Amino acid sequence: MNLRNFWLGVVIVLILAGCAQTPSPEETAIAYGHALYANDADALWRLISETDRRHKDEATFRRQQHPLKGFTREAVAQLARHIDAAPLSVAVAEDRARVVLKFRLPDANAPAIRGLMHDWDEDRLNELSAGERAEIRERLDALAREHRLPIVEGDETIELIREAETWHVFLNWAGGVRVTFDAAVDPGLPLDVKISPASIVLARGERVRVSVRARNTGARELTTRVSHRTEPATEANHLALLQCPLLVPVRLAAGEAEEYESEYLLLTDVPEGVKALTVTYRFPTSRAGTP
């Protein structure tokens, strides 16, 4: 072995290691904003601090996300490439940092984009032909080139913590709000209900998707109108219901099972003193069913 070449290689490696720079707090914050918009669970998990991860495992975190697939995922990623973010302020104190970013984001809910994306109907988007997908990609790029891409602007404050010399996003899951989901089924209703997750800790500004599986254990069709109640009632307005298919009557044939998905958002204005909320889905006695 040529030791001269060996030590030359060592020197080169050390020089390159010395030149490598870990992302700054603002670069990490911008990367997190991109991942959040693109709904990129892999990138989000990598950017979240180990301090937070001690209070929520990866499987639980991933259940909170809305995994996009196929062309829907590709289209959202394409829009995410047009995000513009700039730091308004960066405050660093030892191993903590606070970054305020000015974001300019493609408005995915604007009519020009919703129309192009078939009102974000995932099944329809993922069934498009290769030619139809290519046309949508080109039209999105054309909107950006011609500066006609609808944009929303806003400021976002992101907290970070330095761990092993690398900056990560600090969501303070340890100081979050535990939200518990429960079901209250009328004793006279032959219905088996399971909810997942049964309980989860949410940071302020964080969302959660809740799956409610209901199975008719009786011999006749049943119909029930589901309501939900958040307690304590004085703090209920801090948990926003974004989506709930259970707002319409539930009708199940004998032995039939259905799964319904709701989505909640813990608002950022939750008082520090609020540590727990309970959401109860109420299933009252069914109306007359069909034998």
C-alpha cells in the first residue's frame, strides 16, 4: 500500500469534512415549510427534533398525515417547487432558535388550480392517462412562467433546537395537548364502534386524522345520526373540525361495517393551561330499520 496516497486521502477527507456546513436555522425552517406543504412525511420526520420524537413514535406521527399517492403526490410536489420563503428574523440563543419566515405559497384552493386538478379528487387524478398528466404539468409550469400562479402570503414562526450540532424543528410535543377520542353508543343500538387513534398529543397548529369504524351487529338495517362533543366545552372552540363524513346519517345493513375519517386541527390560540381535550362521538338509538 502506498502510504503517501493513503495520507493524502485522509487529508482530503478532513478538508472536505471541515468545509461541509450543516444547514442554518433558517435553512432548516424553510425545508420544513416545503415538506409541510408537500405533505412529505419522510422529510418532516427527519426534520423534527429527537426531543419531540421521545413523546410520539413514527407510526403515530404517520397516522396523522394524509398520504398522497400517484399523480396527486407528483402534482403537489410540483406546486411545492414554486414556494418562495425568506427569513424576516432569526434569533439564536445557545441551542435554541426562533425563525420568522415570510412565505409565498401556491394557492392550491384557488379556482384556477382546483379546476385544473379536478377539484383535488385523488381517485380521478390518479386515473388520468399519461398524456392528461403531462398536459396538467405543462399548464402548471405555464402558470408559473407567466406569473399567473395564484399565491397566498403569510408569516410563520418556527422554533428550532440544536441536537448533535444539527438544527431540528422543535414542536414541543411534551407540552402539547392530549386529545382523547371516545364513542358513546346508546345501549339499545346494536353497533360496535372502534376509534383510532384513541388518544394523541398534538402541538399547537397540528392536525390529526381520526378513523371511526362502525359495525352493525344486529339482524336489521339501522340508521343513526352521529353527533360529537368536545370537552371541556369552554375550550372546545380551540379544536377545529375540518372534515367529518359523520355529519350525515349513518345507514348500515345487518352485519355491515363502514369506516369514516374525520380531521381535526388544534388551533394555535390554545391557552397554555389547557392540557387535555376529549371528543366524544355520540350514536343515539336508531330509527326504524328494515328487517
